[in-house]
Amino acid sequence: MAIEADARVRDAILGGLALQLADEELFLGHRDSEWLGLAPEVEEDVAFASIAQDEVRHAAFWYELAEACGFGQADALAFDRAPSERRHAALCARPNGDWAYTVLRHYLYDAWDAVRLAALAESGDEVWANGARRMLREEHYHHLHMERWVVDLGRAGGEAAERLRGAFAALLPDLPDLAAFAVDPQALVDLGILSRPLADLRRAFVARVEATLSRAGVPVEEIAATLAAHPREGARQAAPHDDAAALLETMNGVRSLGAAVW
Amino acid sequence: MAMTQVEKDQVHERARHTSYDVYEIFVQASDLDPHVHVGSLLAPSPEWALQLARENFLRRADAVNIWAVRRSDVHATPDDPDWFAREFDRKYRDVSGYADNARRWKRFKAQAMNIDDVIADVRKE
Amino acid sequence: MPEARREAFMARIRRGEKIEAHDWMPDDYRLLLLRLIHMHAVSEIMGAYPEKEWVPKAPTLRRKMSLMAKVQDEIGHGQLLLRVAEDLAAPLGRDRIELMDDVITGRVKFHNVFHMEAPTWADAGIIGWLVDGAAIITQTALLDCSYAPYARVLKRICAEESFHMQHGESIILSLAEGEPWQREMLQEALNRWWEAILFFFGPPVVTDAARRMMEYRIRSRTNEELRQKFLTRYVPRIRAVGLEIPDSALRFDEEAGLWRYTEPDWERWSRVVRENIGPKSQERIALRRMAHQDQAWVREALVRARTAAVV
């Protein structure tokens, strides 16, 4: 009895985490894909499109993991869950803004994702650890790419640097929720899924972005300050729906036509 | 048939005032392969050229290394048909020039060797 | 002197020799190629816009990724072709910025099909299936082009198009195998696209430019020959999935060995392309303006950044 209940509780927590990660990757990948044909140069359009595809591919991995936890079929989890059921950080669903906002958002998201994936890679669960390790390796190119964008826009001065600072100001309030989990992080540590507590991960996140954002001329000290002001120790509250609702309505533009095989 | 030096200089001059440079991209498929030219792209710097080369040229191929070379650093042979001229046969330095070895070994009741057999033999435990 | 040079060049062409970017070439060889390849490059990029509309709405994760990959390929093809065009244009003092501005000023044209609306998911399927199908035929016909840089890029493009073929067919097969309303959606999309796809190959009249391109062995087949090849290959397939081709006059004339069909309105479609007056022409040109001109600040920033002092 106790073992069954434990297994169910474990699946519920892990499934919840998988859905959070999946929703975040899917929404970000979806936003990234809106740049198709619109990037600042043709070669970049092609490169950025690969990053967008990677995010959706990673989302598919997490949805499949949630499916394995008994949550339902992957596509149904991706498309059919209502906005109020979504577990993403608000940052991932925000509309794109300009190129500076897009690359800085991606850079910050990727930095946090790398930190949490590194912790998951040390997980006691081989499926989670293996998936996290593979994802980390793929994310390396994203990190190199976005870091180069952020530093170059900052160092360029002029309009680019101004837009970058504007993007930073817009993204800052979303960082406490980004650096958090939709399920209780302590429960994840207890289950051996996360190797480190949230506070450690947040410190690692700040350490990871400090040098780059300084080089880019962005007030990085504000990140530690805002994280300290908003600890987010338990399970993160669901993000306000508006962005997700609009995004999901678009995403279901064809699916909503009727039950069918596509 | 090639452009004159004056024409080439003019192209080079114009290129220098354009913000981005043309980078020729070379890709090494595996550790045992040489770098192979796959095309070119526009980029503001060598580091960007490498970043962009990965997705512009390697979406469907594996590689272990990429070279990006500014086009102005590539030196090419002139468009001169005689530059590569080889008119007389050079069979003395080719396997095909020794086709008679097999017949001659036969007289000694042995066979001609080929390099692939030697390689297979050395590799085998 | 110039006449001798030209004759020597034509002798190379007739011997089947390939021309490289740094070779001497007659001005009109360069200009014919540049116009062809520039239009090809720009068409690949403009072709991304009707399809990219369906990425956010793609109904499964797999279709979403697949369509992203396909659109990415089109832009990638644009990149490969732009490089070829840029190397041809460089001696004329023209660079990428100018070649892209030409889209916005209307100086360079793009294929009729990319001026059209794609109002349903079935349209995304038809584009992947039949528009790419038509493009594969025209591109395959150019593989023997005397201009080697173009021929090399076309080889790479054709390899990627083979995925596009599978992707497009997979989508329409799902619709054809699906609910009655899905099959209806597919039929309606075909009805919308048929005339445009026929026009894609170009009017049957062999223009002076086309004739010169054939002499230069830039191309080897006429527009009509390619259209006929498309019909031979695709009419049976379209009918096989239960679709009706919206042309009651369409039939194969055994005696002549030719498809007979209701002719598209050649003049109307030519005007759409020449004047950018299709239903989506201006909207998509505006997207290109947004991408290119409105984001010049990004490209300029990268140039400044490379010389900025390292902090």
C-alpha cells in the first residue's frame, strides 16, 4: 500500500516537473519559430531556426517522459492542456519583442536551464540523468550562440546596447519565477531527482551569467538582488495565463478543427 | 579567361568596404578525413563564421571540425590549362604499370601481393 | 579581340566545359545568370512566408518540427543561392545589401506561387507536395548548368528537397486518409493552387532570354517541357489519393504525346509577378523590409562589436 502510494506520489511529482520543463521548452521554441524568415540576416535565420527546433525536440522528450509517468499521450499533453493547467515560467511565453529581447531572453533561459539540467544529470534516476546529460550537450551550442549575441550587442554600444539594456529591464521581473520550480524543489531533492537545493541553483545561475552580462554592459548585480527579494522556495505559482492563452490558441489553430489524425 | 589583376583588385576593394566578409567553409567529417570545402557564407568575424557554419552546412551531416577562412586568404591556381598539364604516361609510378608481376610470380608458383591483403593481415590478431 | 574571346567562351560551352566565378564571361552570360539565380534565391526566401504561417499552428509536435526544418531549408537554399548571386554581382559592384534591397524595391521578382494565400493546413500540405514538386523538376533540369557554382549548389538543394517531398506527401496522405472534412480541405486547397502551379513553370512562349540561356547551356529545357514532365508525374498521383484536378479539359493527347489543359491566364499571372500585386505580395515584401532594413541596427552592431575594445 505504502509503496504504491509512494510510487504514485513520485510519479505525480516527476510528471509535474516533466510537464513544467516541457511547457517551457515548447513555449520558448514556439516563440523562437516566429522568427523564421525575419531574423536580421539570412545565415542567422538558419542558425536560429535550429535552436528553435531543438527546444521543441527537447519539449517532446519531456512530454514523453510525462507520458511514461502516466500523464497521457505526448501530443495531447503538449496541445490539449488548458492555459490554467500549464506549469511554465512566464518568461517563456512572453511575446518576442525585438532581437535584443529575444537573444537576451534566450541567453538567460538557457543559463538557468543549464544549471538545472546539471543538477538533474546527477539524479538517481537513470532516465532523467541520461536525458539531462544529452540535453546539456545539445544546449552548449545554444549557449555559445546567445552569449556571443548578448556580448556583441552590448559591446557595440549605440542603439544595440540601448536595446539590450531595455531588454534586460523588461526581463528582470521574470527572473525569480524562471529560477524556480512548478513542483516543490525540496521534494525533488528528497526524491534524488535534483542533486542540489534551489538556493544553490540560483547562486550557480548568477555565477554563470555574471561575467558575460558585465562584458555586455548590463547591470548584472540587479539579478542577485531580485532573486533575493523573491525567494520562491516552494512550488511556483502558475504564471498568469494571458500570454500562454494567446499562444495556445494559435498553437491549436488546426487541432481545434476537430478530432483527427494529422 | 580569368579576370585581370585590375579587375580582381577592384572586387577586393569593394569587398573591404562591405561590412561582412565572405568566409569559405571547410568541414572535417571524422578524425580520419581531411577538411573539405562545402561553400561560403557572409559573417562579421571568424568566430561568427564558425557559429553560423554549423547550422548552415551541417544540419544533416556529422563533423568533428570546421575551418572558416576569409576568402581573401585563399590562394588559388590561375585559370591556366597548362598549369596541370600531364601529357606523357607515368605508369612507372602506378600499380597499373606492373600488371605483368602476376604472370611472372605464377612461374615461381606464387602470387602477386596487393597492399589491401597486407593491411588486413597486419590488423588481424 | 572581344569577338575572339566570346567565340572561345562559346567553344568552351559547346565542349560541355564548366564556367567558374573567376572565369572571364560575356556580360550577357553574367547578367542572364544573375537574374536567374537572384530570382531563385529570393523565391526561396519569399517562399518561407506562406509556409511559416503554419509552424505556430502545426497540429502535432512532429509536424511542427518538420515544418520548421523545411522552412529552414528554404531559407538555407536562399543563403546558398545568394552567395552564388553575390559572387556574380561583385564585379558589378553589387553586394548582399543591394540584392536584398531589390526585393523591397521590386527590382527582383519572385515566383507567382509565393504571392498567394495559404489559408488552411491543407495549403501547407499542397505547397510541400506540389509546389516543391514543381520546383524539384525545374531545379533538376538545371543540374547540368554550364555555370559550376550554380550546378554545385543545385546538387545540394536537390538532396534536401528529397526530405521536402516526403514531408509534403506525409501531410497530404494524412488528410487523404482522414476524416471527410479533411479530404474536403485538401480538395479545396488543390482547387486554389492548381492554376498557380501550372503557371509556376512559366508561359509556353520561348523568350529571347530563354533562348540565349539555352545557347549558353544555362538551362536545357523549355518551360513547356518542364510543365509536361510535372503533369506526367503528378496527375496520376493526385488522382490516386482521390483528388479531382480542377480542370475538366485536362487530358493526355496520345497522338501528340502531350497533356492538354486549360491554359492559365498567362498575362494576369505575369503581372502578379512583375508588379507584386498578388493577394500577399505587399505583405510579404513588408516582412522582408522588417527583417532586413528595420534590423540593419543588428548587422551594424556586429560590425562595431568586432572592433570594440575587449572589456
